[in-house]
Amino acid sequence: MKALVAVKRVVDYNVKVRVKSDNTGVDIANVKMSMNPFDEIAVEEAVRLKEKGIVTEVIAVSCGPTQAQETLRTAMAIGADRGILVESAEELQPLAVAKLLKAVQDKEQAELIILGKQAIDDDSNQVGQMLAALLDLPQATFASKVEVADGKASVTREVDGGLETLSISLPAVVTTDLRLNEPRYVTLPNIMKAKKKPIDTMKPEDLGVDVTSRLKTLKVAEPAKRSAGIIVPDVTTLVDKLKNEAKVI
């Protein structure tokens, strides 16, 4: 069984994001980049399934600039067997990424496709669902537990009322939530081994996919600064301020 895992290169979650002076986007010059944390969880889950003998090969796929090879190397250091880079200098929007992943899946014919539920840069939470629709495959989103057996996947997901368990037939698309697992620490020997693993590079046109942007970002701005809190002398004053100033009651 093959597992296809999508990984994205994003600004590291520890970095304080700054907006460009012209408000056209986020400033990523000289900023530390890393793998999207949700995708790291997806890679870890695929590798764990391989260690259990359920999955035989884990393929990491990334769509983006040349530097995304570093992200693929990280995925292979975690345990992916090989990488595929769909190289593009364009800003890839969710639908374009979903179409590229569909084209890769058409070639690879993986039984399990795992993605992070969303990327921490755009927070779109769209690629997994769009990919499942394009492939016409079952999907289970926000997975907090995944079990695979007898050609089916049992996926537990967190919903407002508690936990929901879905049984889906393979091939299928699964998107991962934070509580699915804790990714392993990548050791230096594994980083060195990852350098010897193959990465296939291709272009969107090689896959016959049009990645033209369909959305335009008009303006990017930092959130308004929060005003400082105040200490009130008694409950009566608190209620008065909540009612007449904050207008929340």
C-alpha cells in the first residue's frame, strides 16, 4: 500500500510574522521557513503506518518554489521513502494545489492520501476537501485517530458534540488534526540518510495543470493592537462597564 503525503513550506510557527510596508503581503525575506506543523503530523502518521507493516511506501509531495526541496528532505528524514516536487514560482492557491496533487495521485495511484487539515500561513482548510472532490474519493477530515485494516480506514474526528468515528473505503483522503500524534524528533543520521533519497522534480505544465490565480489579495494588514486592561474596584463597576462601554451584556 502506498501513502501519499502532501507537505507545504511555510514561515516557521515560532517566527513573528511581519506585513510588508506596502501591505501587499507577508514579508518572508530572511525569515526561517519550515514544514507546516499539520503536514508534519501527516508525515508522522504515514510513517507509523509503515512501521506497523500496513503501508509499504511513503511518498512526500510538495508544490512550490525550489526551496521546498528542504521541506521534502525533512519529510524524508522523518521516514518518507521519496519525494516529488512540483516546482512553481507562482503563488499557488488551494484549487491549484488540489489539481496538482490530483495529477500526482493519478500517476502514483496511492491507496491513502494524507494531508494536514490546513496550512498555518493562509489557514484556508480547503486542499484536502477539494482534492477528495476532484478524485471522487471518500474523505475524513480533522482526524485525531486513524486505523487501517481490510481495505478500510476507521477515522476518529473531533466534532462539537464530542467524537465521531467514520469508516471509509480505500483509496481515501484523510486530513490530520493536532491531536493525531506528536511528530518524532529528526536525528542527524536520518537527516544524512534523507540526502540520499530521490526527489523527482516536475513543473505544473508537465502535469497539464493551469495554476493561474483566481483570487486576488487586495490588502494585508496587521491586526489592531489590543488596548490595555483595567482594574475595577467592585462588581457594580464591572457590570456597568460591561454593559455601557463594552456592550457585551
